[in-house]
Amino acid sequence: MKKFAFIIFLVFIFNVKFVSAQNNGVAQPEFKTGSFQAGELLKYKIRYGFITAAEASLEVQEGKKTFNNEKTFHYIAYGKTTGSFDFFMHVKNRYDSYVDQQTLLPYQFTENVREGNYKRNSYANFDRDDNKVQASKGTYNVPANTFDIISLYYFARSLDLKNISVGESVHMNYFLDKAVYPANIEYLGKETIKTATGKYECIKVSPTLQPGRVFRRDSKMYIWISNDANRIPVKIEVEILIGSLILELDSYSGLKYPVTAKRN
């Protein structure tokens, strides 16, 4: 049960190790700020089959901390088990990231993990001048523009994909625990999907997963993102060793723009 609860939260925060892939020469999409603002709150339900196993939220706040006298956004990712899953294995995890408001690059990442009797608190401070991360387990050299797992998600939302073609991939790096991992995300085109909150025209992407104890060799993860200025994740589906998990948007508030991707 503990392993399954952990898989749920791998999906919730995209906290998975991606397979390294060769860069095929495709230029990195242009970055532009503006897809979200302080006050945004996204809430999700996570299902395994017909069972709601957990709930999660992603929130953007005005940062109360400053780094190098620069204003910050404070990202908060929170998740917990629900119903019968909570009875067998109580999971309550929180992840915080402070990023520069202009570049969206991270300054500080912390995690507070509670999974049954297991507890973990850790941190990572990003020194972008020297390309180092000072973390709970030591100090590490990292490539320029390395993210944590939460800031990676928000940065990816801010990429301009208008010139990317189906089958091309976006390549980024993120730091987790004590190592840097490549994140390679393939663009699959546009698709309209139906959810509990309505029907949305979406951009569909697929991160490449590392097979092992959680994922099969042929496992896929699909992410549907609203095809409008907000670029909110509407649905995530990931194949695991047995069956699949689905994370679906349950509610949203504080969006910067109207949700023009929503269809009748």
C-alpha cells in the first residue's frame, strides 16, 4: 500500500525520473512569462479505476521571501490520500518552491513528506551564479537553468509552443534528492477532452518515463493542458505496472485569463 500511495504522488507532482533522450536539434521553445499569477489555485482528484484515491492542489502565492532583492512567486503543491486509501495508508505531502518572478528559475525548494510512519523533510537552495545546489545531502554542481520538480512544471507552462511540431520534444533539467535528471517531453498535438468540470480543447504532451518497479517498459504518461493563455493541466494519465492512474482537474480559481479553451 505504501508503494501505491507513493506512485500516486509521483503522478501528482510529476516526480518521476525521465529517460535521457538525444536532443534532435529542435530549438528550445521561447519562454514568456504570463500564463499564471499570484492567487491561482488548481484542485485535482486522483483516481485508480473508479476509486478516488487522493486529492491534490497547486497554488501560486506572492512570495514573502526575497532572494538577491528580487521578488518571488511561492509555489505550493499539496496532496493527501482520501477515503479507503487514507484508512490503509495515510499520506500527506507538501512541496514548496520559491522562484524569481521574471525568469521563473528557482531559488529554494523544500518538501515535507508524511507517508504512514515514514517522514522526510529536505531542502535544496539554488545558487545560479555558481551553478550549484546546496541540498540536504550535500552540495552539487548542476547545469545552468536547472529546476526543482515544482518550478519545472510552472516553467513548462510558460513555454511558447506555437512553432513546435508534432513529435518534437522539449528538453530541460531538474534536481531531485542528490542528482540532476533530464526531462524530455514530447508534443503530441491538440485534442478535445471531456472532464467533470467540462470539455476542453487541450495541448497533449507525453513525458518519457524510466521503466522499473513503478512503470512498465512501454508505460506512457499523457498530460492534457488547456489550449489557452492559462495553460492549466486539465488531465494526467499514467500507465503503471497494473492499470493506470488519472489525475483530473476538479476546480480552479484565481486564473489570470478567461478559460477560452472550455467548450460547450
